[in-house]
Amino acid sequence: MEILQLCWDLVQSLAIQSWTLLESLGLFVGGLISTLHVEYPRLEGLIIGVSLAWLLSRRDRHPLLRAASAPLKLVIDILDLAWDQVVEVLGDVWGTAKGWVVGVGSWCKSKVAAAWGWSIASLRSVKDKLSKKKEESE
């Protein structure tokens, strides 16, 4: 009976020590995360970025990593699609705006060319009339 009691005491003390160790580790990790978040946010972002990059680079090697990285992969795919749409919309807007500016420019150019042609034609007409009058007066 005494041996059973000693074994039970050993199991109890191991369980208590394991719980104490887990509690200490939890407090340490919590304090570390809190300090990183409050005092060193750039380092926290760098650590998170590197961790996520590591997770994505290793996602095909293990099913648990694949499951853990699935939400991140979904977010990256959504951001990729959004980026493609933004680039396409900006290209379309640029093409439309450029077409409008070129259209207005060509319209103005045609109006200036027409006015120039009309003024040259009017000046030639006046020149011809003056030349005829000069020839008649001689």
C-alpha cells in the first residue's frame, strides 16, 4: 500500500509541476507578446510576416500546415484578384481619359486647321481681287 501511495504522490507532484511549468511558459509567452505589441510593433510585424511566409512556403509538405495556411492562402488569393481588378480598371480609365484628351486635341487641331485654311483662302481671295484691280487700272 505504501508503494502505491508513493507512486500516487509521484504522479500528483509530476502533474502539479507540469501544470506549474505550463503556467510559467504561458505567462512568459503572454508577457513577451504584450511587450512586442506595445514596445516593438515593427519587430512584431516582422516576426509575423516571416512566420506567415514560412508557413506558406512549407504548406505542401504537411497536412496540418496546409490546414493552418488555408485562410492565409484565401486572403492572398483575394488580394491578388483585387489587385488584378484595380490594375485593369486603372488601365481602362487611363485609356478612356487618353482617348478623350486625344479626341479634344484632334478636334481643336481640326478647328485651328480649318480656321487657318479659311483665313489663307480669304487672304488669297483678297490678293486676287487686288491683283485684278491693279491689272484693270493699268
